[in-house]
Amino acid sequence: MHVKIRKATPEDMGQVLELIKELAHFEKEPDAVIVTEKQIIEDGFGDNPLFECFVAEKETKILGMALCYFRYSTWKGRTLHLEDLIVNENYRGKNIGLQLYKEVMQFATENQVKRVEWVVLDWNKNAIDFYQKTGAKVLEDWRIAQFDEASLQKFIQNS
Amino acid sequence: MHVKIRKATPEDMGQVLELIKELAHFEKEPDAVIVTEKQIIEDGFGDNPLFECFVAEKETKILGMALCYFRYSTWKGRTLHLEDLIVNENYRGKNIGLQLYKEVMQFATENQVKRVEWVVLDWNKNAIDFYQKTGAKVLEDWRIAQFDEASLQKFIQNS
């Protein structure tokens, strides 16, 4: 499908947030999204933007989005992290995801990063197949560790 | 062991880089470190620093380091990523790692992040045990996907 791929504006973030909530539902955590439209606009479009966002637009409807930001590897230098790539479920299988993915990788190349990284659920075989077909590697031996807000507070208070 | 925990300065980065190379050796990729001292100083101490680094110092020797930077969760908001926490192998088991870990978590709390995240190799049982004892979760179902520089170039050229 022919869509326009462009950088997101603050006005897009309402529709972008709908896509984020759709993904949370797919990943079986529908209540996990606490970010608001106001917050995401502040975070992405203030003096010190925390991310870069691209959207796929058809007429005035946002059909997909990709959101990324820079990270740092102490082995390699500056890298790019692709946090989310989401296509509205009614518009899947129309190459929109691939167009967004290419845009992010183009952005990575222009910014001369040493690596692009993202995460995928191990049961999401479609996504894993797609990534591997494009030449990306899926690492088997690394695990993600995290403190959420509550466990971080608890650790700080007890230490 | 009593060490001074403080923010790193550009002058520390030579010793910090030695620790980074020590970790790469431990993780069985001794040749993977391509970052130079000059590069890491530019990246961390320029107009737009890509990371925050803390060191554990005894007299003028750097015995350990922790390096982190902010990321963004579209579900939660701003998060902190702990990229590396390294203690010189001759000084392990002396609580230096814990002191650096606490410093990073304190920094996270002061910056009101919604989550702190890092990665660990699935065979590094000592590290996993330590993290879990502090209340952190190790996620089993997420995998890391990545393009390195060469595969990214190849993808861009073929697409």
C-alpha cells in the first residue's frame, strides 16, 4: 500500500498513542500503558527530545509508527534502539511495516551508528522470521533484567 | 572495601576503557571493543553527553565503573539503562559492585525514571542471583535483535 512515511509531529501523538495501546494489548499487557498524550508530546518534542518518531500516513490517518532513540555501547560507540514498530491491525500485510523499518534503518545509517538494536518476544515467530530475513540477528543468550518503579523504590529504601 | 564512588571525569576514561576490555574478555569477545579513549571522552563529555559514568576509586586507581544512559518506554516514559557495571577482577567480592549498583539506582531515583533496565548473559548465574536478590526481575521471554554495522549496510544497499 502506498503511504507517506514522515517524521511525527506533536499533532500525531494522539493516534500514535492508540497504536501503542494496540501493541500492549497484543503483548497481553493491556493495562501497562501509563504514558499520556500530553506526556509523550513533552517527552518527544521538548528542548531535549527523548526519542525520534516516524509515522506512516494515508490521507490524515496514521496507520503505523516507528519510535527510536540513541543508545551507547561501550564496545562500539553510538547505537540506535528501535523501541516500537507498530502497524494498525487492519492494515497489516501491506508492506507498511517494512517501509517504516527501512526508514529507521536509513535514519540509523545517516547517523552512522555502530548498531541497531530492538527486542522481540520469543513466541512472536512472524516478527523473528521477518527480522532474520532482513539480515538481523536474534541473540539467544542475553536476558533483560529490570527494576520497575516499585521494586526500585523498595531496593533504595532497604539499602 | 572502602572506596570513593564519584562521577567519572575525562581523565578516568583510560582506566575505564581497561575495565571495558576486561569485561569483553570475560564475555568471550576480547576483540569486540573498537571504542578508543579519545572517542569515549568525546561521547561522554561533549556538549551532548551520550552517557553518565560512575567510578569506584581507591587512592588514584579506578577499581570499578558503572555506565548508564536514559532510554524511553512508550508504555512508561523515561527509563534508565545500565550498560555496564564492571569491577576489576582482583577486587571482586569486596562489595564494590554493590556500591556502584546502589549509586546507579540512587541516580535513577533522583531522575524519577519509570524503570531501570540492563542485560545479562543467561550463563552468568552469579550476576543473575545478585540481581534477583536485590529485587530485580530477569525476563525470560524477550530476545534482543540487532543489525551490526555490516549487516545494516547490506540491508540498506539491497532495499
